[in-house]
Amino acid sequence: MASVRKRQYPDGTSKWVVDYKDAAGQRCHKTFTLKKQADAFKNKVVQEIEEGVHVSGRDTLTVAALAEAFLLHIRARVDDGRLLNGRARNIESALRNTILPRIGRRIASELTHAEIMACYEEPVRTGLLLPRTARDRIVVLKQLQDFARKHGHMKTKPVDEVLDELKGIKDRKVRAFTVEQVKTLLKATEQRPKNWEQRTSDLRRIIVHLAAVCGLRYGEIAGLAVENIDLDRGVLRIRHSFSKHDGIKGPKTAAGVRDFPLPAQIGAMIVAYLRDHHRPNPHGLLVATRGGSPLSATHFHETMWQPLLRQVGMEHPEDRFHFHALRHFAASMLAASGVPLTDIPEMMGHSHLDTTLKTYCHAMLTDDARAVRLQAVMARISAPLLQIEGTGCNA
């Protein structure tokens, strides 16, 4: 199946050649300087062929070469609509910024557990990435591995073994707002900052209220068309979302297509904004720049959200309040206000109740408030018992 032979060269030097046939019966060879290297490779090849995991030298590619082919495949999926452009950019970023600098020159079929694990451990140890983000980069490497296996460049699954070890890594918890903090934010939006146009101030006020009260994602707010705001019925029809890379598209998931009750106070803000400031734009959006373009998340965060946090003294460089935390607050308030838990996922645009409860709903009551609620429950269930005991009945 495999043999080692010595090759003599005219200049008097010699090397050792391993000759073998791969699983497909094709003749292959590999040359080594030392005989012990050739013997070790021969034994390795024999074992891999027996186990059905050998990839012959003529079929091997570096991780970098495979990545280029994989990214062409990803781009084709974007072009035919199977993959969002934003997701494709994230995949490319993970490969070029985390994976390729570390193992790009390695032969993909020869990757070791330690090399793959280093792609996770090094950026976490140096503080470049959070643990969950670093793990997500390894998930992208698994996609590259699966692509390589499909095209015959790898037979083993070394990335799967690493991901098994990384199970249980959780997302960093979103820093939750308290009721008082949100009250402070909403009140602050009523004040026009110095040197701001009234239009900008009013627009920020609407955006913050839609997130804190209605729980809309920023992309849903940015993609909200005026025609989908039913002021007469008091309903927001969530039908689109906006992102920098994908433009105006459908919501994040199928569950994101929904109708949400529009509180009268927010409806009044929108009516005033449409009357005083709104200008027609190509997409018919409520939220747009003066030039009619959708308002990107980056622009909103830098020019509206961060100034608001600074204005109320809530800016913390090492533990920032994310705008998305207002969506978490809205879900928590719905639950705390007595809205049935089975209704909240549909209102939030979630496919599963678990997502709402485990990720979005945070504790809202103080210990004293919980005690009051529990006492009320006790009063409701104990009253009939006290009445029975008062009658002297033994039933």
C-alpha cells in the first residue's frame, strides 16, 4: 500500500520518497529529507487510508486558498438571495481578521486541535474579542471546514471537536435599564439640546419612545414606512427593516412581521412630526435624513443616542448602555404590567417564548414591591379559607 525509497541526486545528495495509492487508487508520493520523517508519514498515510480520512497531497489546499474559494461561494449565495449581504460581510470579517492571520498558511487537512483552539484563546486572552464573539469566529471556521469536506479537501472534523469544548459560552448580558432610568431618558428627549434643530430633537424623541415602549428593533424603526403607521386604528404594521449592508428588507425573522399597538401619546408625537418636519423620501420612511436617505444605526448612535446618555449622565465607557437594551426594557415592562406571557413573543416579533423569557425579560420589581405582590396573592387565596374557618364547619 505504501513504501519508502531513497532517491539519489547527481550532486551527491539524497532524499526519501514515500510512494502510495490513495483511497481512489491514484498514485501519490511525497519527498522528505530524513528517512525517519518518511517512515512516520508512511505509517500515518496507511492508518488514514484504512480509516477513510486521508486527503492526498495533490488535493490539499491551505486554509487561505480554501477561504478564497469559500468566499466566492458565499458571494454567489448573496447574489441569488440565499444569504443577506450583512451576514456575508460578517463571515468575511471573521476569516480575514481572526482566522487567516493565525492559520491561513496551514494545510487545511493537517490542522490540529491546538491550532484551532488558539484561534479562540489568543484573541480572548489579549482582550481583542469577548468569549462569545471569539467562539462565533470558530463557528465560521466550521463553515469553511464543511465547505472543504464537501469538495474533498478535508476528511476529518477537527473544528467540531473544538466547538464541543466551547459549549456553554454565553452572550454578555445586556445592561438593563431600570424604570426610573427610562423615565429620565424619555423626559430628556423632550428637551431640545443646544444647537440642535427641532426636527432632529423630535425625531430622536420618537425613536427612543418606539424602542422603550413598543420594543421595536432599531432596524425596524429605521425601516418603518409612513403608510404602515395606522393612526386611526392606533397600530404599527412592522413589515420592513433597514440595515447598512442590506438596505430595506423584510424583518429579521418571519415572526418579525407583526402589528403592534401604537400608544396615543406616541401617535401624537408622530402626527406633530409629520406635520412640522417630515419630507417625502424615496422609500416613504418615517425616519430619514434631510436628504431622504434611511438613518443608519451608526449615525443614530453617534449623533443622537450617545449624546442623550451623556446628557443624563448614563455614559459608561466600560459598561455601556446599548440602545437595544430599551427593547429588553419594553419586553420586561409588558410582563411586569400583566400582559400574558404567551402574547409577548408575538408582540416582540420572537418565534419562541424561550427567547423572550431567557434573553429579554429582566427582573423589574424591588424586594418590597415583590412582598406587596405576594401579600396580595396570599390575600386572594386565603380569604375563602378564613371564611370557612369562621363558620365552624369541619368539612
